[in-house]
Amino acid sequence: ALETLKMFEKKDSRVKSAAATNLSFVYFLENELTQATNYADLAVNSDRYNPAALTNKGNTVFANGDYEKAAEYYKEALRNDSSCTEALYNLGLTYKKLNRIDEALDCFLKLHAILRNSAQVLHQIASIYEIMEDPNQAIEWLMQLISVVPTDPHVLSKLGKLYDNEGDKSQAFHYYYESYRYFPSNIEVIEWLGAYCID
């Protein structure tokens, strides 16, 4: 794939930008940040209005820990293409890292309007409500999430934990037991179920 994409580097700027964007993404997946950054720069310089190139550049900056700068690239990508879901999702993650929780929630709620059944988006919204210490909203969004992925043991145990914190032991038992059914090796879940049976 890398060899094929490198053949397009010498073409006109749009083709070069597309090839460099894909090269940047491949290197990013391989965790070669220096190469990913080089190709992200090439892609952006070849076509400043390419939202995928800007998103990739944001990703490399994010991976290096410069969240403010990453947010700028994601916002620029969204100005060029307001339907760029990757940029919007990553902007939400960036705001979450920066502890700008309301802005992160706004990003994920906008994404939810576009991608109604995205498990990742539903999970992020539930996670943000948990950070905001609103367990009822977190539970509501997790319930939507298990309607999309009903066999996810992590989500089921998270529901069990939230219900346990709310003092609803029977609901907590139900979700912890469901989590155990799908993944019987989670020690935390086994410990909770053991303690519940002792009680």
C-alpha cells in the first residue's frame, strides 16, 4: 500500500494531497509518528481545504500531546466540511482531554444526530455524563448503547457499577451477572457477584 501511494506523490496537488493523506494515516496506524507528521504536512500544504488531511494533522499533533493545536486543526477541517465526522469525534475527544466537558458533550451530541447508532458516540456521551456526576443520564445513554451492542461485557458491568452506586442492588446484580455471562474472566465482576451472594 505504501509503495502504491508513493507513486502518486509526484502528481498534481489534489492527487498528491490524497496520496499523502492516506500515507499519513497508514503511518499513524503503524505508530510511526514522524512519518505520519511529514505526510500530514505534505497533504495539508498540497491542499489546505482537504478535511481528511487536516484531521490527520490534528491526529499527529494530538498524539504528541498538543491538544490545543489539535483542536485548531479539527475545527479547520470542520470549517471546510461540516459533515467530517472524524474531525468532530476527535474534537470531542480533544475537549475531553482539555477538561472542557460541556464543549465535548456538544460535539458528541451533534455526532449522535448524524450517527444515530454509533456505539462509540453513545459510549462517549455516557462517559461524559459520568464525569459530570449525572448517573441517571449516564445510565440512560448506556441503555441506548446496549440496545446497539447487547453483548458488550464492559458496558454491562459499567451499568452494574452505576446501579450499585445508586443503591439499586437488584439491577446491579442483573447487569453484573449479564456481564459475567458474556465474559466470565473479569475479576472485578466476579468479586462483586461473590460479595453480593455473601450478603
